[in-house]
Amino acid sequence: MIQIITDYLSADKVRPLTDRVVVHAPEKIDFTIVANLTLYLDADADAVQKLVNERLNEYKEEMSSKLGKDIVPTQIIAILNSIYGVYKVELLSPAYQVLSNNQWANLQSFNITIGGRANE
């Protein structure tokens, strides 16, 4: 497929006059999310877990839909903190990672542990 695209874009009638077209294959960058959540005392842990699964699956789709989207831990924390009932997020993984224009972030899995309650 890459060769077909390269041949098409390199044709004399398509290629800009003095440019050389180079087609790069996309590179998959795998990552996982590991986090501990502290919930408010009155939060329903099952409901929180369901929302965590929904939101992180949406995040997975978003991240894999476009090349070059950086892996930004604070964005993951914001997603988890926005869930009703979550008091605190301790994100253990991933680390911040800048992706190049031919890389895409592939969220392989997430492991979210509900490990405490707070009464604030």
C-alpha cells in the first residue's frame, strides 16, 4: 500500500515540481494506564467503575483516531477526576510522551484500582 501511494504521489503530473515525496508507515506506540482512585464516602463504586470504563474507552478511540497525539498524563487525570464520586486520582502510568507525526498512541489496557474513601 505504501508503495502504491509513493508511486502515485511521485508521478510527474502529481508531484510538486522540486519536491521529493516520502511516505512513512505509521508506527504504533503502545501504552497502558494504571491508576488508583480514592472515592468520596457516598460514591457508588460500581457506578464509578462503569463510568471509568466508558470514559477510558472513549479516550482510547480518540487517541487512536489521529497520528501524532501526545500521551499526556494530566489529560488522563482530568478524565478520571471528572467522574462523579472520584475524590483523588493517583496516576502510576503512563509517563508523558511526545509522538511524532507518523506515530499513533494505542491504549492497550487500563488497570484502575479503587483503593480508598474520603469524606471531604
